[in-house]
Amino acid sequence: MSIEPIAFDMSIAGRKIDGRTMEAKRFRLIGLELADQLGRNPTPSERLLLMNAATLAMLCEQATADLLEGKPVDQENYRRNVTLLGANLIKLGLAKKSRDLSKRDSAGTDDFGAALIEANLH
């Protein structure tokens, strides 16, 4: 399937951003990879979500790099960015929403699976 190139022309908030920086190249790459994973030409609203997801992914990557280099990381901000990134990916259909598996969900499962769930609840 042919996907149109996503509009990452680096004109953001009315400003022309220099696309030659390492950060701009990474932003564009993340956006293009997510658009490719989408598997179809993104709608205008999906393009906005892709741009937001690329931004959040970069913020998460930056915090991870800082952490690995022994620099302080705002953990609350990091968790918030990870949560928002996950929500964006779910909206785009690129990730599934996790759900709680508990005893009430065990109906229709095999007896062994239900016993495992029950054992882990205690």
C-alpha cells in the first residue's frame, strides 16, 4: 500500500523550523515510522496526533537518555508523558488499551487459566 509522505514540513506554530538539526530529523523519523505503522494515509486529525505522538516520544527518549547518563529526571513528568503517548497511540489504533483481568473476566476461560487468575488474586 502506498502512503503519501506525511506533512512534516517543519512549519509548526507559524514558524519554519530548521529540519537539519538532530532533533528535527529524529522528530521526522518517529512521525514517519508511526505513519507507516498506521498502514494507510493519515487523515488531517491523525496527522496532528502523529505530530503529538512524535513530540511525546522524543520527550520520553530524552528523559530516558538523561536517566541512563545519571542525570536527574522529573519522574512525574516522565510518567505523564508516557501515559499521554500511550493514549495517543491508542487513539491512532497503534496500541491496544490494557484491561484488568480479574475473576469476573475468567468466565469463558479454561479451568487452568481461571485457577491461575484466582491464585494470583490472593
